[in-house]
Amino acid sequence: MPGGGIAVELKFKAKIMDEAAIDRTLVRIAHEILEKNDGTDDL
């Protein structure tokens, strides 16, 4: 491989979450972080 890189072959097994599900999950995680820290002042 040019430049001394490593070639990797990835196989697609299954789609666990679609784009909308990932967006909802990230929003939910962000809200959990804000709730546990009583806002953004100490982040």
C-alpha cells in the first residue's frame, strides 16, 4: 500500500440504529448530562 498504510476490509453485518435513532440517542444523553450537572455552569 502506498505510504506504508494498512488496508482493512470491513464487512457490514447489521444496521443497529438509523440516523434518526442516533440523533435521538445523542439528544437524550446530552439532556442526562445537563440534568446530572444541574445545568452547564460547571461543565
